[in-house]
Amino acid sequence: MLTLERLEIVQDDFRLTADWTLPMGARAAVIGPSGAGKSTLLMAVAGFLAPTSGRILWQGQDITAIPPGKRPLSILFQDQNLFPHLTIAQNVGLGLRPDLRLASDDWRQVEGALERVGLGGMGGRKPAQLSGGQQGRAALARVLLRARPLLLLDEPFAALGPALKAEMLGLLAELAAATGATVLMVTHDPGDARRFADLTVLVADGVASPPVETAALFADPPPALRDYLGREA
């Protein structure tokens, strides 16, 4: 499980606190107004931003000071993190070795991951030759190959249309269920939270609130969420 223990992040006049635990295998959305600190929260969990105080624990182990690359997680951004000069197979292969010194068995794993996300036979293409949805699938294939138990997503499908976004969220849910990964996904879209997440973390007014059941949260939203939904839902 992921535990944020009395976590505090301070940057100039910005302050965000969090003190809660996310159960193993949970799928949680992170929602709230722009600038509230949703991405900041993910950056701290990923290790790209050091908290001012408090601890980040995974399965009871303190990972607060562990470098990003050594943390038990993968992170996916909106731009999908694909390198345009590499083939799709090479982009996915980075999930196994950053230097791409892969053995034949490794390349078979790459092809297996591509097939699993519906991109079998497309490994030789460059990202520019794929649609937005296919690029998202390639990014998920790399995450799948990394096989980390915690997956962080920062609005990875925000640029996609409604139908394609729903398809990608469905695929993400399938992969998370198959691997048992714990997922924390930032989104601006309440529909994403309702469609994908069992739990939702509301970030507003300087606080990342403890995860609560998504359906219950939206059925009886607190004032901060009600204000947010009124503007953006």
C-alpha cells in the first residue's frame, strides 16, 4: 500500500498536505481545481519533488529519499513519453533497459507487450506514424513491461476524444486488474473518475484529502468539489 504520512509540500506561497493510505490494488483518481496541486502530489510520490516534511512509504518501506528510477513505480504523462527518433518497439524496450541492450528474449517480451495492447506487428513504426490512441497503447505497453506495482498517471488521455479516451481507460483498467497494480491517476474530468476509479482523492484548498469511494463522493460532494464541478463538469 501507498502511505503519505503527514506529507507537506511547500513552494513559495503554495502549500499542500496529505496524510492517508491507498490500499494495494486500488484504482484512485486525483481530481480538483487547476493549480490545486494534483500534479505536484504525483511528482512528490514519483520522487521528482522532495517534500518539505513527512514521509512516503510503499508497503511500509520509507521511499522518501529513494531516487525516482529506483522507486517501485512507473509514471505516464500526457505526452506519453515516447521518443520520436525511436521505433515503437525501441520505445517499449526502454521499459526493460534504458540502454536498449536487449537480448532476443527481451525483444520477444516487447512484442508480447505490444500484442497485449493491440499493437502487434507495429513495433517497427515511429511514434509519428501512429494515431493518438495507438501512441497511448504503446506507452501502456512500456508500463506493462516495467511491471512496477505502482502506476502514476498525469492526465495521459486528456488530449483524446471521448470515445478513444473511454477505450484507453478500459484498457488501463484491464491491465491494472491483470497485473494487480495500484493506480493513482490525475484527471480534470469527473467522468474519468466515475468510469475508472474505485476511489477518488480530492485536492483543494491546500489539502489532498484521503481517498473515498468515488460514487459516494460524487453523490454527496463537499463544498470544494461542488464548486469545482459547477465550473468544470
